[in-house]
Amino acid sequence: MPRPNTVAELKNFYQEIYRPLYSRFNADLGRIPQELHFEVAAALDHLMRSDHGKDTFSNADLERVSGHLKRATFDAFKMLFEHLRELYHCLRDPDFRIVDNGEFLPYIERRWREARAINLTARECESLSGNANPNDWDAAFAEWNKLIPIIDEFEELNRSPKICKVRSQKRRDWIKWILSIIISALIGFFLSKIF
């Protein structure tokens, strides 16, 4: 999507690009990073200070507002990549070898390498969409959007019944281990008092 040049394009950018990412943080992660709030607040500040009772905005004001929304959107993608990194490390847990048919871990590794390549390309495109070519955001957004299906896939795998069962079993094993230590200590204490 090119840089918004009108209020209608700015509204469209907010509704179709930024807002779904914002909603994803709220729904999937249960938290909204403050960096996103700061950028949107800065955009609104520029918007409100520029109006002065007029119904139109200058190009400079629209550039400032769209710049803040662009940064908020790119920040959101970067934070989603960090979320993907957390999911990747969760899915690489050695205890998941129980559910691995020999293809699971190699598949996760391959998809992670793809995600890292997308991240690198998107950041390169993002750096080129600045002052050198301010109207070309398309390449960066297109690259970042390739990350969304991988995140969805990792989240689905992370919630799969087999993975949840392994995690549940792992918790039960930890509880059993702690209880066995406590019981052993109590038995040792009582036996030392008797003898």
C-alpha cells in the first residue's frame, strides 16, 4: 500500500492494515504493547493540532500522521515476529519428540528459517521505504504479511491436543517429583525421631 495522501486513504490504511494487527495483539496475546499506543497517540496529536477548525489537512500533516501509523504498523509486525520466536522455542521442546514422527521438528526448523528470511527481507524493504522512496511501502508490507500465515500455523501447532497433552504430562511429572521429595524428607524426619 502506498503512503496515504488523503484523509480517506489514511482512514483506509488504519482500518485495513493497522487495526487488524492491533486486534491480533489484543485477541491472541492478551496485551497491547505500549510502543503501538505511543505511535498512535503521536499520530492523533499531529491530526488534532493540525486541524485548527478546518475540514482539510495539509500534506505535511498527513505525512506526519501516516509516518506514525507506518511506524506503529512496522513495530507491530516486528513484535509479532518476536511472538513467533517464542512459539518456535516452545515447539522445539525436547519433550515433543514423543509426538514427533520424524517430520515435525525438521518442518518447524524449515518454517522458522523461512520466517527469519522474511523478517530480514521485510526489514531491508522497510529501510528502503524511508526518505529515498517515501511513497513505496508496498514491498515492506508485502514481505511482513508473508509472516502472518507462519504465525497462525505455529499458534495452531502450539495449541494442538498432542502438544497440550505433553505439556500437561510434563507438569504432572514436575508435581510428582516435588511431592516425592517432600514425602521423602518427611519420612526421613519421622524416622530420625523414632530411632
